[in-house]
Amino acid sequence: MEAMGGDGGDGHGVVAARARDADERDNLLCERVYASAMLRGHKTKRCHRCFDLLKPGEPVEPAEPRIECPCGSGRYCSHECRRAAWSDPGDHCRLECAGGGLLWTSLFPPEFVLATRAVRKDRDEVKRNIKRTRRWVDLDWRGAWRGLEESDESGGRESDESRTKRARVVAFVVLAARCSGLGDVKDVMFATLAAMANTFGIKKPDWPSPLQSRDIVNDGVNELDMLDDWRAIFNMSESTVAMGLFLDASLMNHSCVP
């Protein structure tokens, strides 16, 4: 795949570099998440690094010990996940923990938390002279800003609802820049808009829950009753547990219609 040229606006995306036969469910791109933020309903249930469940519970396997950060915000399934997260500014790193991450990351919507982590990681990579073919600043943020705009039916002017939405975003950005210690409101603003327009939901399987037994009838006999070693039937559904910013995959999240 190749990235299309352009100014980062409409039409900026990824095109095929060569032809390839692909079947349904083939993996065309594997990419590690650049920055992520847990959704509120899963913060106490899953590891903030690998997103696995912290406490599967009986009878499938015993509960795993829960490892918490000193601030109480990050929870991890192992010391390896905790060390990996603390060394990655795109996660709940030690800088965010030292700055009292629990106090504000629990109250802010995930896209603002994700934006501060993307900015912090980008600054860390620039400081350490880490070269990347693509950065979050290359992503399109204009679509998110236009998405907040609604015209007034009377004359094409910006509606009151649109102004309220934009004012809310600006207020959260100012607070997030201050609470995270980043300071630069401009960077956090653009990163927030990039996150709103380019993030993907990170899905993980829910813990298997037993389904209600169904009668599987063969000549009037329930086949489940005939099994000596009966095992429950489980439902392996998936839930979106976090928001993630993937720098390469995000380029495919656009329409090429100007």
C-alpha cells in the first residue's frame, strides 16, 4: 500500500501499490496502536495495556491479581503490561500517573485523553530523534471540525447548536492541556480533532457467558441429555473497550471524494 500525496485534507488516503488476491477476513494490515484510551465502562474490568479481562472468574479459570498504578487510574493484568505502559507516552505512562491522571482522565471523554497521549508521545519521539514515516499531525482533522458545523435553516449561518458543540470541544481542550501538563492548547486541539476523525474502536471478546440450553431434537430425544461429558455452550461476543489511534490504518478511514 502507498499513501497518497496531498495536504492532509479530503482525498488523503491509502491506495494499493500492487494487485493481490484477498479472501474474506484476510488481514491486509497489522499495526500496533500508537495511542489509546480506555472507555469508561471498561476501566475497572480490563488491563489498560493489552485490554484483556482482569478478573475472568470461576469456573473457567481463577481470578488474576489486579495491579494498579499509584494514582489508581491504570490497572494491569501483569507487571510486564504495567512496565510497558509506563514506558509508553501513548498509554497511561509514568508522567501522566505522576500528574494525577486519575483525577482528570476519569472525568474527560476518551478522545481528549487520547489526544494528550498522542501529543506527549510525539514530543517524546521528536526529543529522542525517533523517525516515523507518519505522525499524527499528518492525519486529517478538518473533517471533525466540519462535522461540528450545522447551518441555520434560515440563512446558512452557523446554528446555535453548532456553536455550543464547538465551544464544548474548545473548553475540554483547554482543560485537558492544563491538566495533562502539556500546556500547548493548539497541539491538543488539533490532536483532539484528529482523534475524533481518525480513531478506531478496539474490540476484545467478552468473557464467555453461558447461553440458555436449547433442545437439539433427534427423533424426539434431546441430544444434550445424551452426552455423558456435558459442557455449557458459551457466547463469545465482542465489545469495544477502548479508542485507538493507528497512524497507517487511519489513512484508510477517509472518503476520497473531495
